[in-house]
Amino acid sequence: MKMYKAVGWHSQNEYMAGNTLADVMRKLQKAYPAPKRTSRGHSKQHIYDEPLIIKK
């Protein structure tokens, strides 16, 4: 059985794992819902300190 992992671009930290790509994405969205617009108007807030890559 293949596992997919969301891994940090720089640190190689593992953030989330799942059986399918969709599974990983769903877990990521559940754990880190899309940020709401803040009162200060920062529309783009990074949830993670680094970009993530999905690996098999």
C-alpha cells in the first residue's frame, strides 16, 4: 500500500500522511482550514512556515 506524505520543502518535516493524494489534501484542509480574511487585511497568511510537497 502506497502512502502519500505532505513534506516540508526545506526541513523535510512530515506534516500529514494518507493513503491517497486526495486523502492527504482532505486532512490538510481539515487540520488547516483556509484562512479567513483578518481585520488587518492580510488575505494571504501562510499556515506552514514553508511550502509543502506531496511525496509517495
